[in-house]
Amino acid sequence: MKQIVMILLLCIVAGLLLGEGKASITDSYNAETARNYSRALQIMEEIAANDPNDEFYQLRIGWLQYMLGRYNDAITSYTKSNRIASSLDAQTGIVNCQLALGKWDEARALSDQILKSHPQNIIIMGKAAYAAYMKQDYSAAAGYYSSIIKITPWDMEIRGYLVNNLFLSKDVENARRHYQKLKKYYPDSPIVKEYAKTLG
């Protein structure tokens, strides 16, 4: 009888010691704060192995893969998270990876799809504008920036991007109109200095 009790006690103690050795999600956050993204990811993958259908775990894994520059892996994780439970965070993560990979058409197409459900999302508009700019579709980029300005008219950095893309798309009249407002409210803007001779 004493042997059985001793074996049970040893099993309990061993179980407690093993439990203490397991890393928690807090440990993952702490590793991320220390910029040890590899360790943060390793912890999350261990946690997610016990619950692979948790959308947040997959979302966080995608984020950490993104931070490590593993963009294709991150797309896979974000996509898995989004399939479990559709979320703007996962979709934005995919767009970020597509931009990092230089997949401008895919990033813009997904941004446009997201904007159908979130038409006021200026972050996604900005990403779509950047994708269009990188494809040298300056008119489309100006369109996105113009939409952002309608929502946040005092964002002079965005207005600067708008001026630049309007000018590059040869819409000089509108570029000049926005340039004058930019010059008035943000005279130190690099765009004001760059276009001083052509639009001033």
C-alpha cells in the first residue's frame, strides 16, 4: 500500500514539474517584446499544437512569421485563421504579406474586396493606394488617397501623397488645388518643397 501511495505522489510531483516547464502565451509575448521572434513563434506553435483550430493562435503565428520575414508562411497562417473565423486582422495580415512580397495586384485585389465590407477603412485604402502606386497606376492611387482625404481631411501627409499621385497622373489642376491647401497647412511638407516650382 505504501508503495502505491509513493508511486502516486511521484507521478503527481512529476506532472507538476512538467507543467511548470511548459511555456505560456505570456512567455510568447515577453519573447516578442525582447524581439526574440523565433522563440515567441516557437512557443505559439507549441501552444497551437494542442488547439490547432483556435483562430487567434493562428493569427498570432502569422504575425510572428511576418515579423521574421517568412511572408509565405504567414499568408498560410493568416488564411487558416480567416477560414476558422473571418476577421479583418487576418485579411490585413495577408495584404501586408502580399505587399512585402511585391505582389501588388494581389494586394490591391484583396484590399478592394475588404473595402466592400469595410468601406471606411483608411488603413486598407492606404495599402491599396501603395499597391497601385508601385504598379505606376497613379490615377488609381490618387483615387484611394482622395477617398481617405474625404474621411480625414486634415491628414496632410495623405494629402501630400494625393498631390504627388495627381501630378504623376497628369491631373495638374487638381494637384495644384490640393498643393495650395497643403502649402497653407503644412508648409514643411517634403511635397511642398518638391513641387514648389511646378505647382507653387
